[in-house]
Amino acid sequence: MLDIGTGPLATRKLFPRLKQIFYGNDTLVAMDELNASHIIEAPPPPRLLPLLQKVKSAYLLWYGYYQAIPKVHRHSLGQRVDTSFIEIMETIASASFLAREEKRPYVRLAIRKTDTLKVLLMLLWETKSLDNKKYAALSVKVEEIGKMLGGWNGQLSKLDPAKKRGEK
């Protein structure tokens, strides 16, 4: 018994047999059957304030028109309108996260920027850089934004503690 080596016996047990290698397709079957509970779905888009959603919608409309503005105004008035939209969105987003008593200056700033935006759009229309149809579509949206901001400002001024005490 001492002459028989233990090497050949151990290798037969450790290595897989031909039958296990060529007919063992259970790993592919397991990979093919995907469990739906493990699939990660994309999160829903974040919900925005209705006012912020309106500004975003108006900006997307503007962006489509911005590409067609004549080059003479695209890099001056057009760029300024684009910047105004972004500043309005930034100001509204900032106001939405502040405490009630700190919101009013931001809302008033957004109103001023919206009024400036109206004038800039009017200039683009008067110089024929925006046609009547595009100007009308943008003006309606910007006017709605202005009304919503005015309502927000009015609501904040009603709730202002300094006004309730009779102070300025």
C-alpha cells in the first residue's frame, strides 16, 4: 500500500468531469431568468412649484425661439433674455426654501426681473427679431408668471408681522 501514490486519487475528486463541464448549463439558465424585484427603476422627476414649472415651460419655449433669432440680436438681447429667465428661476427657487419672513425680497426681485424680461421681449418683437406669433406665445406665459408672482407677493404682504403691528 505504501507504493501507491495519493496524487491520482485526489485529482479525480477535485477536477470536474466532462459530463459536468459540457452538460452543466444551469448557470446560463439562472442568468436568463431575471428577477424583476431586483431591477432598479429610474426615479420619478422631481416635483417643482407650480410657479417654477411655469417659468421652466416658458424658458423651454424661449429656447426653441432663441436658436432662430437673427445673429445681430442673438448675442445681445437674446442672451440677456436667456439670462433673465435663468435668474428668475434661480430667485424663485431660492425664495421657495426660505422662511416666510425672508421670502418677500426674493419674490419682489423676481417680479422686477420678470418686468425687465417683458421689456426685452418687446424690444425683440419691435426689431422684428421675434415674429408676432412667437412674441404672443411668450408674452402670455410671461404674463401668467407675473400674475403668479404678484399673488405670491400679496399673500406674503398680508402675512407680514411688521404690517400687522402697524410698522413700515
